[in-house]
Amino acid sequence: MAKKQFKTESKRLLDLMIHSIYTHKEIFLRELISNASDAMDKIYYKALTDENLKFNKDEYCIRIIPDKQSRLLTVSDTGIGMTQEELEENLGVIAKSGSFDFKKEVESKDGFDIIGQFGVGFYSAFMVSDVVTVVSRALGSEQAWKWEAKGVDGYTIEPAVREATGTDIILKIKADSEEESYGEYLDEYRLKAIVKKYSDFIRYPIKMNVTGSRPKEGDEKEYETYTEEQVINSMVPIWRKNKNELKTEDYENFYSEKHFGFDKPLRHIHISADGAVRYDAVLFIPEKAPFDFYTKEYEKGLELYANGVLIMNKCADLLPDYFSFVKGLVDSEDLSLNISREMLQHNRQLKLIAKNIKNKIKGELLSLLKNDREKYETFYKAFGRQLKYGIYSEFGGNREDLQDLILFYSSAEKKMVTLEEYVSRMKDGQKYIYYASGDSVERIEKMPQTELVLDKGMEILYFTDDVDEFAIRMMSDYKEKEFKSVSGGDLGLEDEAKEKESEAEDTASKELFSFMKEALSGKVADVRASKRLKNHPVCLSSEGELTIEMEKVLNALPYDQKMTARKVLEINTHHDMYKALRAALENDREKLKLYTGILYDQALLIEGLPIENPVAFADNISKLMV
């Protein structure tokens, strides 16, 4: 029997395909099962136009038959089969797509579609086998044919015997090596796991003989092993079921079965889209963050299926980073089964799907915020920081998607509020959205800088996450209201009379404040009379874009270069302490230096900043007591 040569491909091309398209060798089984499913779909399409051909789905199945002794693995189907010419045409040219050609001739109906590209998927079998044999009998033919190849050197075709229409693909599994244990592809449990992972939702039953154990008849203490044929795939995926037929428990069970998390999802999103791109999706908003969520090790992404066949375990391109907490999957008929990761990044359909998914997630979160505030706050406690990182990233480019989803603790409401809620309560004539930054709500409540704003009856948002102030700086404003830190420069609250009084105090205290500024040796940009303090003697404020809280965050990062905010030491000229400063200026300037150092260190401690010399600070306090 003469060996025929592959028409156009070389050994280098086949080697390139095997080693570059498929990262894991186990993928070969997914490809062969998908081809078998295609072969049965083709009979369905034939039946649509041939009244003499009846299609009864229950008569069609795929069988997996491992034979450890002979080291053979057979994938058998009851599909349309192939003639001698079709074997040569479809398998003689690497990457020749019999399914693709067939798809051009028919229109998808009733959920049946041809997804495989027979040549590419079929040749993945050579990753695990030395010899590949195909025995096929075409629909309407009495003659079967055998195609056989050992790698890319060539192939043979000869007559064969097969009782019924369909195809058997028989793999002679490679011998085990130090690097690879090919024998695992003959193991019952390994084969079941691969089917469950990649082909669980193929629409036809996948059958295999499965070994079990049961009590012996008449003696329940002794057990016997038995073998029976079982269907090892689920067939109908939850995302293709009618939403009205599903209950919340069904989604929760699916969430658990897919190991998306140990918690119960707060919300699920079931999408069935049939527009510019066809896809189904089931998405979950978790209740709790995974332990590694805020680390570099966390890998975002949704499972990606092509017509029920898993092609990527985590497709990162389907989710923006700020929604990386979402779990779930997407199944599209418009994606090729053999698409690579690199091709996916530039895939137009995938970009459309990603855009739609982003909008669906945003809509679901807004709905949760509006209709179930308690659940939303549970979600926000786990993932709110990620939303704020989203605002900060890309120079604020995502603010429109996220600004209505973020929450901050309110000084007035004593609970978490949205920016929209804050703005709706603003006083007449209020120019700014005021905020204060600190390590905790309790610490911010004691900040001297909040006194003036609170005294005016205005609400303050408390920023307690390290990313808060950075995110807000990227936003700049909300509904044309600028953000203003209570520790910043002009708060825009002083009336004209107070402004003049403050200027007069600065003039009267010019010599005092100049002396104090010089005594602090460049540690502060200025010393001035405070317009914001009411009861406290001293505080620090900042000038410029970098605030004191931002300085603390940036300096906590592992960088050699330290950042310094332009600090201003503010003195409450209505406090008794101010009288002591004036007296020291007149009578004892050494004591004034002592007072200045102590007040500066006190201001640092109030801000949660370290003092440069704790021993000197303690000694200075002691000097005041003597």
C-alpha cells in the first residue's frame, strides 16, 4: 500500500502547531470530542433538507474507550462519517477545515452550530500518540475506510469494516518518558477529569465504562468491583437554560461546583445576547475577597468557552481591572475553538463582549446599591478599594464608570454615603466637597483641622483607605463640585470680616512666626495664624498637590526616594498657648525655641507622623515641668 504525502505542510509546520497552539497536551481530547460533536451536528443539518433522513438526538453519542494493555485510546462517534475522498481532503492537509467548509453551506438553527476546525484539532492527537488511526463510514455508504499516519512523514488510506455510520479515532499512546507520563491518558479517572474540565457541556452524551464498588449480594460486609457504561458529561450548561426555569439555589450550586469561591455570591448576572455578537454568560459578584485578591499573585479573568467547549480558563481581557473580583464564564458561538491567547487580545468579538459585560456589571452594582444597601455595603467592604484603584488608574479615565459606585464615611450621617448623596445635602452657597484623611474614622473625628468645617454645619467625608485621596485627585470634581481637604489651604469658608482679622493677626505676629519658622530649620514652608482651629492650639496643613496623608502613603512604599509635603504650622491665636508664645518672644527666646519644637512635634503626632527625635521631645516636655 503506497504511502501518500501531506499536500502542503512540512514537519516543521506540524511541530510548530503542536508546540505553540496548545500549552497542555491534555487538550487533544477536547479537540477530538469537539470534532465528534461536529460530525453529529452535520447529520442534524442534513436532516433539515432531506425528508428521508430523521434526526433523533437520543441516538447520537460519543464513546471514550481506553485500553491500558494495548496502550490504545479510542474516541468513537455516531456522526456523519467520512468517505475516502473526505478523509484525504480533511486529514491530508493540516489545518484544512471540513467543518468550516460545511458551515458555509448551512445556516445555524435550533442551537446547533459547527465549531471545530477538523484539521487543526485532529492533529493535536500527535502530541500524545505515535500512531493515529481513523476508521470512518460515511452516511449512506456501505464501505468504511481506514486512514493511518505516523507523524508527518505521510499517511495511508485503505478499505475497512465498520458496522454503522460514524468515526473511530484510535491513538497508540506514546511510551512514558522522564518528562511526560503519557499513560495517564489511559486512566479512567484522568479521562473523566479532562472531559469534566473541557467538554462537560458538549450537547451529546459522552459515554465511558466506569469502575465502581458495591456490597456483594447477600453479604453487605464484602464489596465487589463492577464496570458499567456511564454518561460522564453534564451536556446542558446552566447558561443555556431559560432564566425563568432557574432558582437562586441553582446559581449558588453552580458557583460552588465551579469552585469560584467558598462563599455564597451576593448577586448573579445571567446574560443571553444575540446581536452584533452572540454569547451567553453567567457572572457572579462574590461576598468575600479571596485571600490573595490584593496581591500580585491574584489572576483575574472569566472562563471562556467556544460553543460549550472551554478554550481558556482565565480570560483576563473580558474584565477591566477594577471589576477583577467578578467570577464566571462566557460562551460564544462566534469564537474559534483554536484561537490563541495572542489572537484573543485583538479579537473584535471579544472586545464587544467585554464592553457589554462591563456595562452589565456596572448596572448590577448600581441596582444592588439602590435596592439592597446592606448587601452593597458588604460587597464594598470587600472590594471598594478595587473600585477606587480603578478611578486612580489610567489618569482617571474610568471615573464615569465608577464615581457613582464609591462610598465614604460621613461625619453627618455616621455611615457610608455616596457622592451623589453628599452633594444632595450640600448647604446653600457651599463650594466644595470637604474631606479629611486619616488611618481610621475615630482618628479623623479627633483631628483639629475639622473644627471650622463642622462648626459651619457642613458634612465631611472621611478617607481611611490609602488610595482614597489619590483617586479623588484624579476625579478633581463631582457634578462640578471640587474636592477640598480640610487640611488644605483656603477652605473657602471665611467671611470678609474674619479674613481681615486673620490678616491683621498675621501682621501682628509677623516677628513671632518668622522666628518660629527659622527655629524649625526648613521643616515647614511657613508658620501662620490658623483660620480653621477653634479649640486646639496647633495643627499642620499642607500647600500644593501633595498632602500630608499622601506623603505618608508614598513613603510607606519600598522606594529609596522619600516624598515631603509642603507643611504649614498653623497656630490658634485665640488659644492661651499663643499668649505664652508672645511672652516668650519678648522675654525668653530660648524658651520660644523650646515651645516651637514641642508644638511642631505635637502637630506631627496629631497627623500620625513620626517625630524625628523622641528622646529630645521627652526631654523638652520635662524641661517645662521643672
